[in-house]
Amino acid sequence: MAVYTALDESELARWLAAHGVGSLVEWHGISSGIENSNFFVTTKSGDEERRFVLTLFERLGADDLHFYLALMQHLARHDVPCPAPTPDAGGALFATLAGKPAALVTRLPGHAVLAPTPAHCASIGKALATMHEAGRTFSLHQQNPRGIDWWEAAALRVREFLTDAQCALLDEEMTLLSSRWRATVARLPQGPIHGDLFRDNALFVDAGTDDARLGGLIDFYFAGCDAWLLDLAVCANDWCVDAANSVFDAPRLRALLDAYRRVRPLTGEEEDAWPMVLRAAALRFWLSRLDDLHRPRPAQLLTPHDPAHFERILRQRRRDASHH
């Protein structure tokens, strides 16, 4: 999330009126993240205040948005804790605001947990598996926007900014994936994935206590259809890693995987593919952070991410695989 497009208050008030959510009380930009312009919005209808997240989509078109918002609507209806899109009076899940397609979704309770415990990881594992199971009945299909086709294109874009050692690492990983990824994924269970379920994309109520409960999963705008195991690997590489050395924290990783397996047991082929998929998940985010760092877009508010973090994780996953 970032702010690339400024809003005019009177235009925003008119846009909200078409959604029947009451009058505008306050709004402000959200600085975290990098893809879209996001705002917290509070409205009032009678004595009731309602809280939303408003997103202006900077890159996505109507076809992409229909998939993301319909998926969120489907998951919310199937008891997956996620934002529910708020349609306008005509039932549309998005409409133009400030010249960009925009959507209004419910704002979930809670805060991100940046130092998760095994209990937090177990909650995420359960929620992710529940999401995957609910996705079995979702009728739309969209290719993962940050899948292997994107990896291959991004690798070409960022090469000029890398050292010789980094180029060697990138070439070795891309050679592995180019030869094995598509055939491997074709054999793995798949469907809609979140694609970006990092610690800042989950909210916990009473986050700093032993009684913390999951408020919900947010930011589905990297969702697509791919191997569910890739989604789990993305989570493991963020939620279960010791930041000092990129090694997995065994209790957190065990909590995540055990909770996931209790809802959706992994197949034998998924267990075998796990080391490679962990590497692929690390490579995906190393590439995206390199791309964002070296090919930035101007934004009013922007929080960049350090690609070196995922370079270290990728190197550690390679070491892990050599001992698997």
C-alpha cells in the first residue's frame, strides 16, 4: 500500500454516497506497501460509524479487479476472515474515482504482528488452508500475476543492477525453475492463492497477548491461481524465519505446517516438492524487491523493502535443500 493518487474530499464524498455507506467523517492515506493508493475511510450513518479501506488501483484493469474482488466476496461468504467488498447502488464492486478504478472494502479489526509466536503461525496456517479449501468452489480463474512468466521477465530487467555473484545466483535459480517448475506445479493441488501473505497482511486482535485471535487476512491484490504449496511457502519464508540469519525457527515452522495440514493434508508430491517451492517463493520476492528498488514509481507515501533480505533467505533455502 502507498499513495500515488491524491484525493479531493468533495469527489470522495460523492463517490461514497453512491455506495450508500453514509457521510464521510474522516480519511487519510496509508503509507505501507507499494502497489496501489490506499486510504482508511470512516463514514457515519445515523449514530453508527463504519470503517473501510479504500483502494485506488494504479496498474490493474477491470478484468483483474473482477477476479480479486469476486474472490474476496466468495471467501468472506465462506467464513474466511477477509475484507468484504462493498458494492455501489448498482451492485458493482468497483467504480472510477480520481480517474482510477477504486474499491471499498470493510476494515478488519486488529493489528499486524511483526514478531510472531508459534500460536500466531498456527492461526495463519489454519486460515490459509481454510482459504484454499474455500477456493475449490470459486469459479473464476486468473493466472498468478507474479508466477514464473513474471519471474522470467523480471530476471531480465534487474540483471544490469546485480553483482557477478548475484547474477550467478539468479542464473542458477532461474535455470532450475525453467526446467522443472511448470511440470512440477502441474502435478500439485492448486486453485486461488493469496500470493503475498506476509506478517503485515494479517491482523490480530489483542496482538500482544496470549489470547490474540486472528482478525483477518488482507491485501488480496496479488492473488491468482497457482499451486497452494507456493502460498504456504511464501508464509513460511516470512512468518517462520529468524531475521538474524534467515534460518527457520523450528517451533514456528512446525506450528504453521501442522495447523495447515490439519485442515488440508499435503500430498506426497507436495511434501517432495517443498524444498524447491520454498526456493521459488524466496526468488519471487527477491526479484520483486529488486524490481521495485531499481525501477521505482513516484508516490506521495512509499515504504521501500530491502531486496537483500530475500537474497539471504534464498541462499539459506538453497543450503537447506542441499541437506534435504
